[in-house]
Amino acid sequence: MALKPISEFIAALKGMSLPSLAPARIGETTPKVAGDLPGVRVVASALSYAPLGIGGSRMVRLDSSSALVEDVGRRITGTLNLEVWGADEDVINQIAAAAAEATAAAETDLLARGFLRLRQSTWQPAVDAPLRGASPAADALKLVLAYDMIFEDIESKPAGPEAPIKDVDVRVFPGLDAGADGTAIEEDMDIRKT
């Protein structure tokens, strides 16, 4: 199962008309042989997670049937890398340019998918990269577009007096409190009831 920001970005890319690229060639796996080209792979790096609100609780609200519902979640920050693979530099540059333009124009759709920010930070030049499934060994060209990302992964679940508390996240960071010897206290605790 892919990380939610990756799967949501892949779904958004599949809805965009990228030249010379079938939607089935957009995913989270690296092309293995020349027949897989051109293709797009989405991977994440430098990820950081933080619970939303207090203990991961964003809000408690009434749903359409007047039942209490709690929105819980976490904020994920980091980098999404869009790797464009191909055999021809002109083709991968066209795909990358179309992806960059379509992503910049899709702000409303991306916000609805959970992205608070998805901004292109770098466009790396095409480099030779090995196709790991090819026999005999073969190379392709790989171009990487990096996006700075802030994503909120939120789910709704029943709340109220009948719903048990199952998760409690406690974080105390340095500088908020000091021990008897003056050193900062740092605590980290997760309590889970299944």
C-alpha cells in the first residue's frame, strides 16, 4: 500500500493529459525494460510526520445523521519526486513540462486530495539510469522533478461518549521544561489500545 500522498499524486497525474504517456504508465514502480518506456514514477523522500490538533484530533462535528464524528489525522511534510523515464530526451522533457504545468494549474484538485502545498522545487537534468530488468543490460534516461509537499492525511471516525479513546500521542520537546540539574527534558510516548 502506497503512502497516501504518493497514491493521491499518482491519481491526480493520471487525470492529467500528459503527452506520449498512457495513464497506466504512471505509478510507484521503476520501469524495468525498454517496453515500459516512457513512464513516470512517484517516490517520497525526507518525510516528517506530526499529529494534527491535540493527539491527532482535528475536530469533532455532527454528520448528516446528527451523529458525532471525529476527524483525526497527521500532517506529512517532505519531498515528492516525479521521475520521468524514457529513451528519448525530447519526449521526457515534453512529459516533464506538461506535468509541471498541469500540477501548477491543478491547485484546487490537489487541495481536495489533501495537499496543502505541492510546489516544484527543482528540475534536475536527464541522466542515464539502468533498467534493472533488461537482459542484456540497458539504460534509459531519467529526469526528476522535485516537489515540496505538505499533506494532511485525515480520516473520519465515530466519536462521543460511546466511542473509546484508542490513541494518545504525547510529545514534550526540549526547552519546554527542565530537570533539577537544568538539562532539558525530552519525552516521547505513544499509547495504543486495540
